[in-house]
Amino acid sequence: MSIRTVAKAMIVHNNKILLNKNKNTLGDLAWGLPNGAIYYDLPGGGQNKYETIEEAIHREILEETGYSIIIDRLAAIYEDIIICDETKMDEPLRQLYQRHSHKIHFIYLCHLANETAQSSSEVDVDMLCSEWVDVANIENIPLYPQPIHTNFDLILSSQSTISLGSNRISL
């Protein structure tokens, strides 16, 4: 089993947060949501070999959203351990995903370096677009992973890095 480190950003500007809007095409692999379900997640992604986690967050945000950011601080850490039931996965997916997938999410509070976005150069497989969502409406949207949604206000307001714990997800 390998461990993947993931850098995610909470970018708040004018009482709105920048989120990635997605349409599930991966079945159970996307938080157990049905195919076609719309969901949101924080922009960001995996750390590359020989890249610092802070380099990863800058690269990922620029690729997915077109924005340059300034990191304010590490706000939260969250761990997913996904256990896939091989009987539910077809052969191409088995080639893409290991039997056990383990991700550690580093969630950074950030702000925009400037308000002008470039064109995004790389988007995730389910990503439709990046969208500014009113912070007051967060509780009404399907934001994943669930511990980020549940602890959204705490992540924004805490002055120290918080642990959102670990979650084992069986698919």
C-alpha cells in the first residue's frame, strides 16, 4: 500500500470560497455517490516526487483554477484509507487504483495573489469547473470529503492546525 499526500486549498475571497464543481462518473470511487451526482471539493491535488507540499498546492491550484495563491497557513490534516472491494471494480479500474488507497490531505488556508485567473491547464476527471460559493451556503451543498464539510467553520476560525482524524471507507 502506498500513501499519497494531497494538498488542498481553502481560498476565501469576499465571503466566497473557491470550490471545484464535479459530476461523478466513477461510481463508488467518488465518496460512494451515484453516477451523475453533482458534488464539490476543495481545489488541489497530489504531491509529485521531489516536490514540497507547498509547491504542490501552488501548482495544483494554478492548474485547476487558473489562480495564483498565497499560503496563509496549514489549517487542517485529514486522512482517508479507502478499501476497494475487487468484486465491484472492473479491470481498468483495478489497474488505476490499488486495492488499498491511502491519502493524507493537507488543507491550507490561502488567499488570491491577484484577482485575475489564467486559463486552467489541467482538471480532474470529474471536474466541471471552479466556482465561487458563498461561505454562508456551505452547509447546503454536497462538499466532500465529509469531515471538511462538517468542520468547515472550525477550519476557517481555528488559529492552529487541527486534525480531522482518519476515515476508513469501504467501496
